[in-house]
Amino acid sequence: MQAVRDFSKLIIQAFFGGIGVAVAMSLAILLLSANSQAATINDAKAGTLLIKDSSVDGGYAPAPQVATEVAIDVTGMIARTRVIQVFHNPGSGFVEGVYVFPLPEKAAVDRLWMKIGTRVIEGRIREKEEARRTYEKAKAEGKKAALVEQQRPNLFTNAVAHIGPNDAIEIRIEYQQALAYEMGTYKLRFPLAVTPRYVPAAAAIPDEPKALEAQPLEDGEELVQPAYAPDGCGGLNTVDIAISIDAGVPVGAVTSSYHETVIEKAGGRTMISLTKDQEEANRDFELTWTLAPGAAPQAAMFTQTRGDNEYALLMVVPPQPTAAERAQFERMPRETILIVDTSGSMEGVSMTQAKAALEMALDTLRGSDRFNVLEFNSGMRTWLPTAVPATADNIQRAREWVRKLRAGGGTNMAPALMFALDGTETPGYLRQVVFITDGAVGNEDELFKLIVQRLGSSRLFTVGIGSAPNGHFMTKAAQFGRGTFTSIGDVKEVQEKMGALFAKIEAPVLRDVQIRWPNGTPVETFPPRVPDLYLGEPVLVAAAAKAPLGTVVVTGLRGNQPWSVALTPPPDRDAAGVGALWARAKIASLMDTLAQGADVNQVRPAVVNVALEHHLVSAYTSLVAVDLTPTAPTEGLKTAMVKASLPQGYVGGGLPQTDTPATLQLLLGLFALMSAAIVTMLGRRTARIA
Amino acid sequence: MRAMGTDPGSRAWGLSPVLIFALLLALLGTWQVASAGWIHAKATLAQHLIASAWSGARAGGPARRPWPWADMRPVARLTVPGRGISLYVLDNADPRALAFGPAHVGGTAAPGSAGNAVIVAHRDTHFAFLRDLSPDDEIDVEGAHGAMSRYRVREVSVVDKEETRVLEPADAPLLTLITCYPFDAVRPGTRLRYVVVADRIG
């Protein structure tokens, strides 16, 4: 019995000894590997960003950081925004900071100031190349300088040269925008993050390479993408937002869609600010508000006189149809094509939202409708080869197909759009393409051309998903697709927003809209033709005339009834910013002609003229500010991209993982074999002793 | 029990817990070593199979699948003169393809063409040699139709995996080779990437 006890004891000892050694060895292995990683970036501390810099000991230097303050002043339906970016250089040498940041897609950027200590230098508008030369020259001479360039209509870069060690330079940018007004609600959006954009290689459309060749804005220009910070570094680029609304009439409910805010009302003004005054720039800010009941405008006109020109901004809200009227609007059966983006950038929360939106869309189909569903990432996959009647059975099968969708791969939109916009028409059906995506693409222009060329009688409705969709792409795609853009930033909004979209697209509320200007006044308006209006949408037109404008009459067809409204300019004839908004609309319209095949050599001078006259940043003009006195050494300037935060919920992207567990497996395996040998030997010896 | 003491031979403690434990350990060990070996075997064997698919493509035919159920094709051949490195580059950089060879990252320029061509591979198999590359080393790339390009290494750097700007398009013909870093890490899943950038010189 003694022998049995001894033997069992030994076995237990051997067992635990083996496990102990195994654990110890594994720990040693893991620690060793952890050490070898930490040694390469051992300067990294929580919250510090590093840039590679061979001149510094250890190879890394801290990157500049940017704190952003946003102040938005809303007057009537125009918002004037001041963005202050404070570039701080935590390092020990002079650096150049390059910050890629988004702005609303219709922002008319017209002012730039650079503040160094107490001195303030105002930026000037120049043609893009000239501005860049001015900036480079100042940089070479050791002068502080700032350059604001447009990468995309909603994506800008700000380069600041010679930020001294432990120094801060304050850059102030101002822009103007007209507010979106829909369904009785004003909406103001300030984008705070950029979803990394996917640029397909070469032409994405193999069979029509000539017509659809991707056209960069300039020869040899490339899309600058923000550099993203590694996770787990805490708040990186902080942002503070304050908004003041002076609507002229009492304001009703104010809602911040995705951020916690404090709302105060005082003396006819409504002030909104973020509760935590430092928020990380990783999801877009959206504020919506309604006007007090009875105060909602049916029509509004703002004018501004600048030089010989009179500028006007018109907004007309067609009256909502009553239930009886809506019953009379004949509902045509629809052929609905649902396209969903399942690329890698959609992974995570975005995919959940997209699926919810798809299910909602399937719910709204009626038996008389037809439908199909398709997904795209690097390639494209359809649910069925052609659209089928929306029977309960078919909808159920589509629902199951949707549930199995997974995100991954690139964002190659062209094949899906080509499939959906194939020029076919089913007689008696209203063809609607609903396109659900985060719009994370860099080849926008190529896609716009495709939409323009192939739309036919279909209508394209874009639905933006995720915490930072590419608003420029979505809005323009919907405009070229003669549909509308809906943005969903939260799963909770899916039901409401998709419901509103489908209610809206049942039938246009106002068709054939015409504007009659006072006799004999030549007027240039944007958009040149007012599109059909769906439920809750206003007419929004910017106009320029050589003579003062009198009363304007807007007419249209409501159902089958003629409808009209007359607008008279307010006696106080100077609403600031109307001219800039008109110019911005004109530039956008000129840029749109590129998608329709216009020659860039003719468009460019036209854009430059308008932009220089109105002091606006555009694809071909930039703002540049240069300090007069050199304050920095002229050599050894490092350039660093300021890291942006990735949009909240974004998990895709990044460089591929290229390590295998082979070494780990080999070590574990050899170790297990050795343990086996040791245990066997111990077992033998025990047996012998016993 | 006494019998076991007097007879240290095999049968008496034949199925004792010690032996079972040792056997389990041995099995586990063999399985782990085999898995590691399988990763390396796949990496080597696949390159040989791809070689014959490649010579088919060179002869003018369409690039064949290296084996019937493969979902990738060779698009280029990468050689480093003087180092005995010769690798076939596959067309689709997904984790499965990477087991068989270096792969071209979709969306970047084609190897040998103008623009930034990005190729990724595993640090412990195909691209283990990257650690030996230094500026001014030369790399040859043969395109699908036999077009040869020569690149010279400009810089070598270590970046975080979120630094996707190394994938960004360029005007000049560039070759960017990426693998995981550090090379001799035991545990997979590092955040760091080793990036070699080379300019075309001919």
C-alpha cells in the first residue's frame, strides 16, 4: 500500500511538475516575444503618437496633434461655421503638420487665419498651384505658413509649416452653408471622422474603359487619406462644438442625434454645446431642430447685394398633402432593386444597420411590386438573376439571404451599379434603386459618370450607413440618380428613417416646378431646373441677377392641380453669405458637368473665376497664409500626417496579417514531446523504485 | 502491485496513467510539430505547383489554376538576384492564398506597371528574406507576359498596421513589399508591419 501511495504521489508530482514547466515555458515564450515587440517602439506611452524619424535616437518622434473647436452661428437657414484647429508639436524639433479633415459637402470655405502668438495673418485665395508654390517657398525660407486645400468637396487638408518644439499654431477656417430642411425639420451636420476610402485599381468597368476612365481632378493628383492612429491610445484629436441658433421665430424641439449636449434658450437664441467639452473626433455630429408650431415657414427669400450683383436664396415648402389627397395620388407598382455594400469597411455596427435597413425595405414591399437584392464588395453577387414579384414567399427567402450576408473585401461599386442600372424597364412599374453603403470610395467621379450614363428612367436613392458616411458621394449620387439621400447613423434610427424614405418615394408631391422672375431680369440659378419634390422636401434655389430682384413666383403641379406661391424680398436686403452660397452652388454645378463629359480645360477656368471672385476654396483654388518673418531653421523640417481617429465601430481596413502560428506551434510541439519523454522516464524510475 | 515492482518490464505498467499522460503529451507534440511543418510544407510545395502553372501562362495561354480547386492564379514572379530567392506572386491577398505564396493586394497597381504595386507575404515563410534586404538591393519582377522590371530598394520601415497609406496609389512605378514584424516573434497577431519600398529602375 505504501508503494501505491508513493507511486500516486510521484505521478501527481510528475503531472503537476509537467504542467508547471509547460506553463513556465509558455510564459517565457510569450514574455520573450512581447519583449521583442516592445523593444522596437519602447518610446510609446499611452496616448503618445509617434512618427518615424531616423534622425532621432530610437527612430521615432512624437507626431503633432490637433485640437479642434467648432463654433456654428445659425441665422435663419444659413449657418456660418468657424473651425479652429490648434496644431501642437510635442516633439523637440520643428515639424510640418498635415491634417486631413472632413467638412459638410456643401461647405463654402472662404476664410483662413493663422495665429502665431498674438499676431494674426489672414489667408488669401489663389489658384491651387500658385498657392502651393507660395507655401513651399515660405517653407523653404523658414517662414511659418498654412495651406488649406480641397481634396474632395467634403475632404480638405490643412498643412502647417514650421511648428516649433512644444509650440502651438492656431488655424482658423470659416465656411458658409445652407441648412437642410426636410419634413419640417432643420438639420445641421458636422462631420468629424473620415471612413477610409477604397480606390479600385485601374478602370473598375472593363467593357467601357474609355468613357468611364477614372478622372482625377488634376494630372498626377492623388487622394490623400488621413493617417489613422492605432487603437487604445485614448482621446487623440479632441473636438469641442458650440452652436448658436437665431431662427428669427421660436425654436421647438432641438435634438443632438449622436452626442450628449447641453441646450439653453435665452433671448430668442438657442445655444447648444457638448456636455463633455472634449470629445474625440470619431463620429459625425448631427443636430436637428423644428420650429414652434405655426412658425414653420412655407416660403422664405434671402437676398444680398455685392457689387453690381444681387444674390438670392429661395426656399419654398409645398403644403403636405392631406390623407384624402394622398389617396388620390395613384400609387404605381414599384420595381425595387436593393443594393447593399458588404465591403470590409462595413464590418461591425455598419453591417447590422445595413441589414436592419434591408429588412425594413423588404417590409414595405406590396404584393404588386417586384424586387431583387444584390450585394457587392470586391465582386458582386445577386440574390436572383432578375427581379421577381414580391410574394410573401419570395420576401421570406430574400430575408434569409440577407441574414447570411457577411462583410469583407474591397468596395467595388461599379459592377453593382451597372447591374442595377441596366437600362431595362418593366412597363407599368416605377423603377427604384435603393443603394445602402458607407460610400467609402475614392473613385467618386467615375461612379457619377456611370450613374449619369445609365440611369434611364430609374431613380437612385442612397442610404448612408455608419458613423461617418461619405456625404459628398451619397448626396451627389442621389442627385445624379434623381433620387434622395438618407443618412442613418444609429441602429435605432433605421425604422424611422427607412420608413420615412419609403413613404416619401411613393409619389412626388410637386412636379414640374417653374420659377418666374420679375420681367426682363436675366437670372442665373442653381440648380438650373428644380427637380420633382418628394414628401417633405423644399424647393431650394440660389440665384444671381444683375438688377435688384422683385417679387418671384414659384409654380408647380400638386397631384394634378396647379399650385403657386409668390415671394417678396425682405426689406432688409443684406443676408450675409448668400453670395458665397450661390458661388458654391455654381462651382458644384460646373464640377457636375465633368461627370457629364465636359472638357476639364473649359471647366477649370470657369471654376477658378467664380472661386477667386468669391474667395472660395475649390478643386482648383486654395487658401494660403504666410508669416512675413522667418522664425525657423530652413533645414531638417519633418512632415507628419496628423493621425485621425477611425470612425466609431469601424473594424475593417488595416494591412493584412502576415504571420503564421508555425513558430509557436513548433515550440509548443517540441516542448510537449520533451515533456512526454521526461514523464516516461520519471514513470519508469518510479516503477523501478516501487 | 508488488508484481509491478519486481517486474519493471513493459506489460505490468503497460496502461498506467503515466504512460497515458506521456502518450497524450506525445500526441499533442506531434500534432503541433506537424501543424508547423504543414505550414512550411504548403508554402514550399505550393510554389512548385504554381511554377508549372506559371510556365503555362508564359507560353501564351491564360494563367492556369495551380491545382484544380485553387481559387487564385499567379500574376508575377519575384526574384532577388544573388540571394536565390524566386517566388510566384498570387492574385488575391486573402489569408488562404498567403499560405501558398506572396500575394498582390487587390486595388493597388499591377506589378511592373506605373503606380504603387503592393505585395504581401508571411514573415516566417516566403518573406522571411525581407529582413536581409537593405537600401540599394535590387529586386526583379516578371509580369504575366514575360515583361521584366527591375526595382531598387529605396527605404525600409516599420509601421503600424493601420498605416494604410503605404497602400496608396503613386504616380511613379513603385514596389511595396509588406510582411509582419518582428520576424522572430513567436506569437502571431502583431500590430507592426515591415515595409520595403523600391523604385523601378529598368
